[in-house]
Amino acid sequence: LLATLLKKAGYTADPVAIIPDRYYDKKVGSLYIFDGFAVQVRTKSGLIYLSATAKSSQDLALSKTGKKFLVLDGAIESLKTYNAPATASEIIYHSDLSLSADDKLKGKLFVKLRGNANPYFSLYLDSAYAKRYGSNIKEVKINTLEMQESIFDLILEKENACEQYGEYAFLNIPLSRSGISSWGFSYIESGRQSPISLKERITEEYHYMIELPEGYELISPEVNLKVENTIGKLEITVRKEGNVVFITRDISLEKDLIQYNEFDAFNALWKPWMNPSFQKLILKKPE
């Protein structure tokens, strides 16, 4: 139906079946190997794929690495297939923030989203959609809006920014809601031997400078953790210079299927990244 409507609107559109590469055989067909259906649309900038059953915020192909799109057209004499691009997602946040003595956090977040992490269609329809990439966002400025990459600035003004416990304050580090932490699991269950299929290959980067009020102490231990192995790379650093805290949180997962013999390498990246103690600052207020 979606393909028919798009054709009526003047687009070249065809329904397609989605098939994992490892199961595709042009000589053997089975509905059991189909991993879903979509609509292929030819645009001025190339082919894109849309879901026929859900809202699409981005070209569906960007989330289907390792799969083929088989055109479903009885008029075609030979099978036509297209490979999904091997594109990794990127989520990048940079910001200079300031925390006031009356517990207000202010600053400008620079956000860059690439690949499947870029909600191009949603931003195209409404720039305010960018507010979902932060909390207590007052303003949005879209700098780049393209299928492959979107860049925007978010003006953050958050009151009651810290959880207060007596003379101590706990400040959560701003993180994307659509990143790795949204995938739904925080550890490998004991005894598991079957491979882990990740949502996608991804890079996440957070670089922050947070200016603290006069007299505030950083109670959280300073961190300088760097890991690089066959699965990817990780860097988490926290240091204080004067009244400014510098934070780096970077991770790059270069595989989306983790084999049993790679669990230790995966955990070396995954456990520190998901560790809640590395996602917040503990501060002590002056007496």
C-alpha cells in the first residue's frame, strides 16, 4: 500500500523483503528467512528504505547492516537485490557547562548524530525534536540537517541539577537517551555461551568542561581509563583543574556480533561504560 501511494505521488517505489546475508540463496526461497519488509524509494540523492508498518526517523537501510533487500516485483525476470550499507552510528556531545551555587546547570550542548543515530526525518518535520537529546532544553539551533549527518546546538538551563544529601551533591553527566545505555542490557548473564547480537556498531563521545561554584570539592575519584582491543576502544577520564572538571567518555564498538571467545574483551569495554559511578560526579559543598 505504501509503495502504491508513493507511486501515485510520482515516486519510483517497490516493496522489498529483508533477508540476512548469511541465509540468502538466489536458488532457494523460503518465507522463513525473511526478516521483515520495507519499501524502496528512489530519490534525487539515491535509494532509501522506509518501513511500511512504523514511523521512520531515518533510512531503514542504516540499521540493517549485514542484510539484503530483495525487490518483490513479479514483472522482473531476474532477482534484484541491494546490500545495506556498512555504516556505524555516531553520537557526539561537546559542551562547556557551569553549575551555580543555587544548583542551576547552564550551557550549550553541541550535538552531532550520524548514521542510524541521526533522526533525519523527525528533525526535518520538526526541529524541536532535537530537544529529546537533552533535558531542560530552552532553545534549539539546527546547523546541519542531512540524511547522513545532523548537527545542532542545545541551550540547557536546568534548575535543581543535583541530588542533594546534606553537604554532598550528586550531578549526573548529560548523556544521550538514544545511545548504548538505551539498548536494554547492562551485563552478560552468567553461563551464557551463545553470541551476543548488538543493535549496531556505534561510536559515542562526550567531552565536557563543567565549572563548579567557588569552594566546591570533587569527591569522585579522578579517572584515567583507556582500553583498546579487538572489539573496540574505550576512554573515560575525569580530572579537576582549579574549579573546572574535565570529563571524557568515549566508546567505539566495531563489531555488532560478539562471539563467546570475545566476551572478556567485550566486558573490558562494556562494564566500565555501564558503571553508574562513572556517569555522575560527587561534589562536596563548602561549609
